[in-house]
Amino acid sequence: MKAMPTDDDAFGPAHIRRDGRYLGPAYLFRVKSPAESKGPWDYCALVDSLPADAIWRPLSEGGCPLVKEG
């Protein structure tokens, strides 16, 4: 799984780092008002997204004893 990145409709592009941490973007949604909703499953609007490299701690700062630097 670490060698194969993913890209799905729910969580977007992601991969698993050497220390086992899932690295994917974070999303901020707001709930739509009933007037904004266009259908039975149209509940949320995307407000912003943050890329994985901006939100997850770098591998060098993780301290995982199973990861050997180099």
C-alpha cells in the first residue's frame, strides 16, 4: 500500500508514508441551507482544502523508531 498512491472521490489524492501515516488533504465544508440544496444528498459545500504537506508533521520530526533515516 505504501508504494501505491490512492485517489478517490471521498478523500482525494493520498499515500501512506514510510512510518505508516496516511497523508491526504484536509477539507473544510459548511452545511447548506435547504434553499441552497439542489437534491436529496446535496448537504455540504466545500469551503477550503489544505494540501497534505501543509498539515501533517514531516517524517523527520515524527520520531518513529521503525523509520531509519538515510
